[in-house]
Amino acid sequence: MRSARTNKTYNQPQDWQSFTQGNSLHKACEAECNRLASRMFGYHLVKLGPLSDAIQLTDCSIRNQVTLHNGSAKPNVKALNTELPLQGNSVDAFFLTLELDFSADPHRMLREIDHSITCDGHILLCGLNPLSLSGIMKLLPFSRNHPLKQGRFFSPMRVKDWLQLLHYEIVEETCFYYRNVFSNWTVPINDKTAGFASQYLSPYLGWSGAAYCILAKKQTIPMTKIKSKRRAARKFVPLSAANSANSVVSPVISPSSQAAHRREALK
């Protein structure tokens, strides 16, 4: 497996309208992320990236939502996603949309997030699935100028492995959007058609969605002192008469017996 770190520069889309299927993918991501965001709680939520900024998490109970990216839009905080200017253990949740797919060093990004997130904090991220029709179309020499062609398409299994190495519990994983993101077909698909595809494809080919969402929770194991095992006190057990009779006792020679031995020796 190739290393996730590379020196190549990736041009991330700055808005959902920069590609043909952007509006429909935006709606699908917003609906799925709101369903998962309802399980997050806390005081502060940070949205990383311009695409995350455009998604409204109305069902999330965290009201203080801050945007952070280095794009052309005006975020609350302008910075790189690999150099977060955040205090350690200060953010309750992070939200990432296609950030790992356009990052030259996704491991560093996750380490920066892990440094700033609180104990039992949540990470909600969306990515592009290589095990889908869109992943196959990415390998074909078509639509080379498409903004998503530069996406790295990390698999959900690989991303979950990274999170588990950082001691995160995978709360839920879901795949959605059973369409080709590289398609130039501009005919809109209504909610009934989208629901039909999700209803009949997800039970059998649920892993084949073009996009996926992962909700992870940081696991913190408290440091507990290991109690030392106390030694049982020794009990006093008196020797029995039988044991005392069988015990070896040094003989005591009286003075009279010593004199008798001397007389015998003189004879």
C-alpha cells in the first residue's frame, strides 16, 4: 500500500457549484451529515474546509460552529488544516467534507485534530469512495479536467484504521449517493428517484455509494492505580505432640555421666 503522505499539491474545489453534480452531492451530504450530527454534543464545533462551510448542520445540538480553512471564502479563522491554531483539548467536535481526499498529508491533519479535540469528542467526516462507480470512472481517461479527478479517494476501511490507531471508536459508517460524480448529465433527479436508488441498492450494494460518512468518538481510558495484593497474615499453629516427639532434640549430658565416662577411659 502506498504511503498517504506525498509532496504533490491538490487543488480542492472551493464550492459545490464548481462541478456538475455538486448541487445534488451537496444536498445528499447535508442530509446524511445532519442525521449523524444529531448524535454529537458539546460547546464548540469546527468545520474544516470550504465545502464543510457550505453545509448547514441544523440538527446538531452544538450551536457555536466555527469555520476554518484557507480558501477564497471568508471563514471565521483562516489557517491551514495541517497547522490548526487551536488550543489543545478545546474543541468538542470536528466536521470534515472531502478534506482527506485533497490533503497531501492526511495523517498530520488527523494528528492536529486529535491534539485539539476534547476527551470523548466526535469527528464527522465525509469522503469519496473508491469502491463505487465514481471510483471506477476516476481510473478511466475521461473528464480529466474535472475538479474531483485530483481527489485521492481513500477507502472507508483505511480511514477507519487511521482513526482506530488514534484510539477512536467508530460509532457509525454509511455510504450514500449511488450516482457518478463525474457525470455531465445535468437533468435533476428528484427525491423520489433518489429514494428508489437508496432503498433498493443500499441493502445489497450499500458499500458502493459514491460518498461515505464516518462518525467517530475519541476514547479516553482513565489512569487508575493498580491495587497491590495484600499478603495474608501468617497464623500461629502450635506443634502437636506427635511432631514434638519425632523432632530431633540435642542430648544433654549430666556431670555424673561425664565422670563415669572418664573412669571408663582411665581403665
